[in-house]
Amino acid sequence: MVNNYIKRIDLLENVSGVESLYTYNALHYEVLQGDKKGLESIRVNDQYRIEFSTVRVESETVVTICNILEYNMQIVRKDKRLIERFNSIRKIAAVF
């Protein structure tokens, strides 16, 4: 799970633009609508998704991770502890 998360974050950091995420079918990239308008999401695995926002700043796209969602029996909940854990793992991985 953690390895998949790190792979997805690495992919977000290295794509030329969010439009290119459509070419990775396994990500199930989508632009969200309704009360989540302005957010996009990709799949980490069958259980988790990453919601993020993108902003174009000069020639770069800035991606901000907003939520990591767990899908459990058709109930989606925000797991703030998981977000904190993944962010701390990401910081540790960046050091190496």
C-alpha cells in the first residue's frame, strides 16, 4: 500500500501535465464534480484513492494532495491519520 502511494506521488511529480494521467488506465484518473469540484483523483489501489488539486504557476503545474480516501463497503471516509502517516513516509523517502 505504502509503495503504491509513493509510486503514485512520484508519477504525479514527473508527468508533463495532468492531462497525461489519462493515458495510465490503472490510475482511473478523474476530474471530480459536485461538492468536490476543483479536485481530481487517482487510484492507489482498489481500497484507496488520492484526491488532489492542481494549479498552473508559470510553466509548472503545482499538485496539492488534499485527501486520501478509503473505500469501505461503499462508505467513503477521510482518514487523517493515514494522510499524516503517508506524508511523513514521503518526507523520509525524500531524504534517501
